[in-house]
Amino acid sequence: MTENNAAQLAPKTCSIERLVTNKQDVEKVLLGKKIATRRNGRYADVGEIMVLEDKKFLVDRVYQQTLGELTDEIVAGEGYATVEEYKQAILSTHAGMPWLPQMTVWVHEFHLTEE
């Protein structure tokens, strides 16, 4: 896992509004079952607020990780029981995407906030 401070992060490739858009993922976030999301680009800065159905979620951490580093414990934060379950969900959403252990993704961790 490679963690960087904000000054060392690559530029954002998308906006925070696109961080969690899948209906099932939105539900998981709202139920507190999903506290992280992985993307192929960086969608948020630490301290940014994501709004889902009028609820605000504060981004706590943004860092890179390889798919090979994933464990069942890690993907529990994505709302999945196992790495295999998470992998199948991702591959069904992104047709033709290879699942390569060395592939690097951006991790965005967040929590419900009252701000």
C-alpha cells in the first residue's frame, strides 16, 4: 500500500460526484456497509465531502493499492464478504477489464459526517 500526503498525490482524474454512483453501492454507503471505494483514477481529495441522498460523507484517506494486496478484510470496507465476490462484481460492471494483481487503483475512504 502506498500512502501519500495531499501534496504528493497525482491530479484528480474525475470529480467527487462520480465517486459512488452505482445504485447498489450508494445503498451500501447509506447503510454504513461501504466505507471505501476503489477507482482507476483519483476522484477526491482528503477533506472533500461526498453527498448521497442529502447525507454527507467526509473523505478521510486517499492512497494507491494494487489489486493483489486485497484481502477479505479489506474488501469488507467495500461491502463484500470476499475478494472473489468483489472481483466478480467489478468484472461484471467493467466488461473486458482484466484483473491483474499488479494493477494499481486509487482507494478513497470516507465516513458519515454532520458537517
